[in-house]
Amino acid sequence: MHLTNDTLKIVSLVPSASEIICDLGLEQYLVGVSHECNYPLSLDKIDSVTLSNIDSSKTQIEIDNSVRKKVEKNLPLYEVKIDKINQLKPDIIITQGVCDVCAISSNQVEVMLKGQLCTLPSTTKILSLNGRSFDDICDDIIMLGKHLNREQRSKEIVKDAIAEKNEMSTMKKFDIRVLCLEWIDPYFSAGHWVPEQIEMAGFVSAIGEPGDQSRVIKTDEIIESNPDIIAIICCGYNENENKAHALKVMQDEKINNLSPFKNKRIFSFDSDALFSRPTLRILEGAKKLRETILSGNEK
């Protein structure tokens, strides 16, 4: 793919892909993004080519029930604006294969491209991101760099990120058990790269190992995990929204006798920016986690 051609057009159906494209210095080639692509802010001026079939204004239990019903009936959680895609005629479409709930999946894009309503050229390429860990995220960046003639830039980005991660690994470690909750109604453990973020921050993951899937957890398991800290990082929510979720958790009489409740060690974070997306901003999330937890402890 030769980027000297000003007509090159890229459509990103994933927020993480849009961030990486911008980091590679290719924002000018983005002609379409997902409705969730909000970083950097300049993406607001680019046409949205997706929409959600889930009402995000609903409560978490309502959202969870809606997702489960659609999955059971094999109904899409997201829609691709096929007419808009046809109009844009992108050379490259970037999607993901990590989570069907979080964003448009590669399977859904394949179905869309094979549909009779789609008139894209046969030369259109589909690239899928599959980052489930720090190393996977780095691999995705290198992969995009190779496909988009920015291999050197991608290697520089990854090299700097690895150096930053290695520097973090030299920081003092603490025997502090951290439970990150990706959802609170029902409770979901945080999976994929989040347990790795906890380790990067110098702590111990109370539930979940690096690479584990996020899953429903019962209050008994939360109690047995004996956390020192509870971090509210509900997927896709900002810090203020997660503060509201934290208040609801504090009202749960089944677990409010645990140490984090007694010692006021329940914290909320901007998950949308620092925990939910497989980008190198997970390093910022790990640093924020460490800074927040140690704010009243030994540093």
C-alpha cells in the first residue's frame, strides 16, 4: 500500500485502531470511524459509519439483559452503515476480533462484505486487531505499520512503549490485592490486559490472570478474593460515570464489610481512556492505578 497516493482511504470500525492510525501519523487518510471513536478529539470531524443497537442510557443490568437477548437470538449489537461504506469505497477497513460486545467484529464485517447490499471493490482489504495483552497490542501496531507503509514509525512507537514498561517493572512491588470490576450489575471481573495492568502497577490481581476473559463473578467469589482495593473500571465509562457506579457498589450489603469499604479504598477511573481499549494508553492506566492507590500509602 503506497501512501503517496492522496486518494488512499481508511475506515476504522474500532476506537483502538483509530488511535493507532493517528499515532502512526495517518489521520489524514481516515475517511470513516465508528460512533465510539472519540480519541483524539479531532476524530469528531470524521464521518461515523457505525451505530449501536444497545441503549447506553439504560442501567447496567438492562444493558446486560439486552446484550444477552440479542446474542441468544444471533442479532447484531452494532450496525454498519453499508450505504456510507459503499459511498466512501475505502481501500482498507480495520476491525477487531477480541470482543463482539465492545465493537464491530471481523466476523460481522465479513458478513457485511459478502452481502448483496455491499458494492465495495474486491481490492478492499480487511485488517483485524486482536490485542489481548501488551505484547499483542504491540504486534497490532507493527502489523498496521507494515500494511500502511509506516513500519519504521510503528517500530519506534513499540520500542518506546517497551522501554516505558521495562522502567515500570523496576518500581517497588506491593503485596496489595486489587480487584478491578469491569461491570457491577452483574459483577464482571476485568480480563485481557487489565490483570497485566495491575501487575505493571506493582500490585496483585485479586481475580484474574493476564489474558483471562472477563466473566461474571458472584459476591461469594469477591469475598473469597479478599481484595485490599476495589477499582471501578466499568467498560466504556468515564471517571464521573464510574464514580456513580462506585456509589452503587458501596450500597451492596453482601460485600460492604470487606476491607476496601471499611478503609475507603474504592476508586473510580476513566476506563474509556485508560482500561477499556487495547492501545498503549494501558500504560497510562497502570500508572494512574499505582498513583491513585499509593496516594495515601508509602510511595
